[in-house]
Amino acid sequence: MRVLVSVFALVLLVTSGRYGYHRDELYFLAAGRRLAWGYPDQPPFVPLLARVMSAVDPDALWVLRLPSIVAAAVVGVCAGWMAGELGGGRGARVLAAAAVASAALVQGVGHLLTTTVFDLAVWSLVCLIVLKLLRAKGDSSSSSVVVDGDTTGDPRWWLLIGVLVGVGLLNKVLLIVPVVALVVALLLTGQRKVFATKFFPCAVVVGALLTLPYLWWQARNGWPQWELSRAIAGGSSGTSDSPIMFVLLQFGLFGPLLVPLWVYGLWRLWHSRYRAFAVAYVLLFVLFLVTGGKAYYLGGMYPVLLAAGSVGLAGWLGQAGKRWFAATSVIALNAVMSASLFLPVLPIEAIPHSPTLAINYDAGETIGWPRYVEQIAAAHPPGASILTANYGEAGAIEHFGTEYDLPTPHSGHNAYWWWGPPPDTATEVLTVGIDRARLTGLCASVEPRGVLDNGLGIDNDEQGEPMFLCGNPLRPWSQVWPELRNLG
């Protein structure tokens, strides 16, 4: 299993420098330059990581992505260990780790610096520890103790869960949803004794204390994260899903070839003493479907489902070499299919002629940023401020713009709005991605300055964005700034 996960991590590392920065990565770098306990759209963990990795080498994309590669490898390792906790041997552990490493979602988020990959890693670790807490009566493991006449995992594991959840919430507050769902599921399935220890409330306190600085920031600033969450649920995000797409995408998150395996794992969990995980999956599925959640929000539950399925599959495969060859071939094919769509293996020039962008929205967001900034620099008059509609454009200007002596950009999008407007003394502002009709109410003169073009015909959110020179503002920018929030 260790060799397999190492190969997986190596593939992510080798491909990490291809294409370019994702717009979210450019945004995280910008947030890392303005370190705080919180941001209107996220906690501080990933911006802090971006700051640290940028300090190591500010221009090495593969360095920036190293933490994500490690986190993706952790997800694979945890899947193997979960299979072991569920009673599987070496074969089951290898199958589980391989299945997760072959998954489209894990490959995709493991290739980028993103909150999702750390969310997956933390939740996989939490699921693994809960499995240890639920060890069956009579387990001879040295880490088992007797509680109320029943054999369970060592309750001190709760303290580690508290630390993991606290750190995980500093990465992504959405983690609280599966945590609560699993607690409810444990109560519904008669596993109440697992909470009958002083270490459980201690874990809650530890998690709350770790999260407290971020909650304090949010409270002081009017809970902007809640406002953003409602906007995403309303479909404002580029990766928002309709209810029917939410359901359909569950069959593609880990690859269509793995669907029978995780469905089998769901069935096995439902008919075992670990039923709480199956119940949690159902609860989360319904909750995210009803509230407009994105399809990948449910992704953290699939490693444990695949682990359970791998235990049953390994038992059926037995010692039959042909069966093992068939099973591993399916997983290998799933890995190749996932990599061809979610890793930067195709030449950039081939992407417009492939199904990549139709399936993998994020691929287009990693292409064209240096060229965009070059065009913005060519359109930028000396001394003019820059205002963009999208945080991706602003982040790209911050990262690549020093070569052209471009000023620090401003934007009405997400945290950039909080970082402030152009100075009131700015008589000229180059705008990027803002409609002319909106600008006519802001400036006395609006002059076209071209349209962004990545030169490859690859469609993404920035391709075709107009640029205008907005001159002689009708009001100070500080006065109009509230009207410009979330232009993107």
C-alpha cells in the first residue's frame, strides 16, 4: 500500500508544474499577503499555507502544491487503514488505497492548492479514528479498553478528533456538517456508549478553542461567510450544481467504474455494526440535495464506502489470480480515465478539442493568466489604478504584474472588496471584466481598451472579458465602493 500511495503522490508531483496557477491559488497567495484570522469567504488555513510555501519559493508552482499532494496521499493511506479497521487484510487495504488514488475528485483536488483536499484528508482521518472507537467486542487490539462492560476503542482518541476537527474548521467551516451528521448517525444507530467518556466533551472544547479566533473574526465582521454560503446555495458559484446534477455527479466524483464498489460498501456498512457511516451518508446526501450543496460536498464519505466495499471484494477475490487481475484492471482504467480529465497530461493546445473543459471546469482556470496580465499591462496607462470584476484577475495581476510595474489591483469580488477601493485621488482606473453600462454611471468617460484573449481559444471565466479606461470618476471611489461589492 505504501508503494502504491507513493507512486500516486509522485504522479501528482510530476504533473504539478504543468499548465499554470488556478485562479483560487492566485487568490490564496493574495490572501496570504494579508494574513488574518479570517476572510469573508474562508478561514485562514490555506492562505497561511500559501504564504509559507511562497516564502520557500515564490515562483515554483510545484512547491505551492506540495501540501495538497501530501493531503491527497493521506486520503489514500486512510482508505487502506479503514479497510484494515473493517476487518480487511493486505489485499483489501491495497484495493481501498488504489481505488481512492484512482478517483477523479482526489486526483483533481490533489493537483491544486485548494481547501477541498485538506477537507478530505481531515475527514478521512476522523472516519478512521471513529472506526477505531467502534471496534467490536472481543477485539484483541492493545489499544482497546473495557467501558461499561463492552469493548470499544480507546476513548482518548476523542482528543485527536477534537484537534483534527478544530484544524479542519480553520480550513473549511463546512466540515461541521459531516461531523454533526456522523454524531447524529451514531446516536440513531445505538452507539451512544461511544460518547460516555470524559474525553468526548474535552474534544468538543479543544475543537471549539481552535476555531474560536476565526469565529471571533466572523462575528466582528457581521458573519460574511454565512452570506457567501447562501449565495453559493443560490447558484452563484461557477461550480454550483442543480439538484439533478448533484445526484448524477455522485456517480462521477470517484469515477463511474467505482460506483459498484462504493454502493456495495454502503450496503455492507448498512448491515454491520458500523451502520452509522451509511446513515451519515444518507443524511448528508439529503441535506446537500435540499440545501443546494455542491456535488463534491459529499466526497468525504466515499473513502470509507470504498474501504468497506474493498473488504468484501477482497474476500470474494480470494486467491483467484484472474479475479484479482480483473479487479485491478478496472481500478487502473479508472485511474487513467481520471488522470486524462483531471490532471494536466494533455498538451494545452489539445484541450479545446477534448472533453476536458466540459467535465473538468477547473482545467480552464489554470490556463492563460500570464498572457492576460501581459494584455492588461499593455492597456494600462501609467499612474492608473486597476479594478477587476473577479478575484482571479486581481490575483493574477498581483502575482505576475510586478514584471510590468502594475499597481496592486482592486476588486469588488470576495475578500478583495474588504481590502478596499481605488484611492479617491485616482482620476483614471483601468477596469477588467466590468460591463460598460455599469461604468457609465461611475465615470464621465469610458474608453475601450480591448478584450482579454488567452490565444488558445480555451473558454473560461476570463476569456473575452472587456477592458475599459474609466476616467474622471463622478464620485469618490470610497463612496461608490459599497455598490461595487461582488461584481463577479
